[in-house]
Amino acid sequence: MDLERIRELLKLVADSGVAEVEIEDEEFRLLVRTSHPALPPAPQIAHAPMHAVAPVAAAPAAVNPQPEAPGAGPAPISIANANEVVVNAPIVGTFYASPSPDSDAFVSVGDTVQVGDVLCIIEAMKLMNEIEAEVSGTVRKILVDDAQPVQYDEPLFVIEP
């Protein structure tokens, strides 16, 4: 097979959107994998954005305080101290603390983690996305129960660097 024929095949593969093509005959074997497959491979690694929680200054007292609405819940609770880092969900999906139901959790409260250590898996559209630590430190809180749905940017862990 000549170079021009190989170029034509590569263009056809790129235009078709297929993930992988293998062509073989007596003289050669050609395997082409695209970098953007039509169906993404599993598992993929998603990096959770890290947000440091800054201390909140007390608001000045209101001149005409408004009565609290009936049925209003309690004030939000701070989940982390100023020196702790909150790991938030980078995607919507289902939180899994371990790689399989019969395995130990990736991390527990009190565990020391390094940058790149897997903290959990979030399943989204049948894809298992490993969430890695972007900071080294000690896991102080796990804020989500196993097999529970999570929303984008929902706090998952508190890590003390």
C-alpha cells in the first residue's frame, strides 16, 4: 500500500468519527485510533476543582430586621475551616466511595492523601470518572454517602493540607 492510499484512509477515518479502524492484508497491518472517539472509553479521570473556603466576616445588624419566613430552615453550616480545602463534584452523577461494592473505600476520614490519589468515583452516563486529589493532606470530612447522587460543584470532601 502506498503513502497516498494511507493518507486517503486516514482522512476517511477522521471524517467518519469512528474510534478505531484496523486493516490487515498479507503485506501489512494498519491500526488507526482517533484521539476523539465517537464513544469515549471508560474509565476516564476527572479532576475536581479545589476551592479554599475563605472566612466570612459578620454582617452588620439590620436597622429594620425582617421576621424570618415561616418554615425557613436553619442557617447554612460552614463545612470547612479557613485552612481546609473543599473538593467539589466536577460533574453530575452517582458518588461511589469504592471501586466495587465488595471493596474498601478509596479514602476514609483521617487518611493522608497525595496529589493524584483517587478519592472516589462519580458515575455519569455509565462512565466511571475517577476523582483525584489535587492537594496533599489529611481527609477531614466525607460529605456524601456511598451510591448517592451528586450535583455539579457539590462538596464531596474536606482536606486539610
